[in-house]
Amino acid sequence: MQTYSLQVIDGRARALEIRTELFVFGDVLDVFVTGCPDVLVVACAGRPRPAEWLRALRAAGYEIPGRRHARATLSYLL
């Protein structure tokens, strides 16, 4: 079993719905909430497939934050 953190806007409040959406993937075992309202943890059998999961969630109407750019991360650290 492996875990992977996913960012979904207001994911904690919609965790039950998101869990149902992700259970169509046979390798998804469960979806857990975290202390952050926009972060969920997906437990899966085998290798995580976040791109596929996020694509399915977007298609179902969930808001997924954009990717952070390395440059923004570096400037934040300075």
C-alpha cells in the first residue's frame, strides 16, 4: 500500500463525494482527510496515479489548484 497527497479545493468538506469518485479506480483503497482543508490523502494498492485521479476529479467538476512553478518555490525560500 502507498499513499499520495492530492490538492482539491475544499476537499475535506467534500471527502465522501471525492472518495466515491476515486473508487472507480480499482487501485484506490481509501481517501483520508487531513488538517488542511484542501489536502486529501489517497491510499492505493500499487503505484499512485495522481494525474489520472485529478483528471477524473476535474471532469466531475472539482476545482484543482494549478501547479506551482519551481521559480516561485525558489523565490519563496530566499
